[in-house]
Amino acid sequence: MNSKIIICAAAVMVLASCSKNEGWKVQGTVKGATEKDTLYLEESVADNWHLVEAIALKDGKFEYASEQAAAIPSTYRLRLG
């Protein structure tokens, strides 16, 4: 892997609720990140990582929200690139 890649969160588990259609949110701070860095939210599908969203950082802070719950439990990761 590229040494520039930093996994901020090894996995973010999102569990879907059967009775409610609630969304989910992930937010945080990446120490040492610059305005030029981008945070990538990726989802594991069939043992491969797929890009969900590229998130811009502001003062090292980020936030991503989904209005819908995942249809099935899924594993996500954040990658700095």
C-alpha cells in the first residue's frame, strides 16, 4: 500500500434498522491533514473496496451523512489520500 494512505478508521459498521429508515453519520478530525488532502469513504463489497464518497477536509475536520440506512450491514473505511 502507498505510505501516504492512512486508515483513519479500520471499519465503521453500519447496521440497518428493520423498523425505521434512519440515516447515519461519521465525523471526526484527522491530525496533520492539510487542505490539499482528501478523505475517501470506502465500502467493502465482495472483498473489494469501492469508493462511496470523496470528502474535503477543513482544518482537518470532516463529516459525512447518509439519509438512508444501509439495506444490509456493511463495513466501511476511511482512507486519507
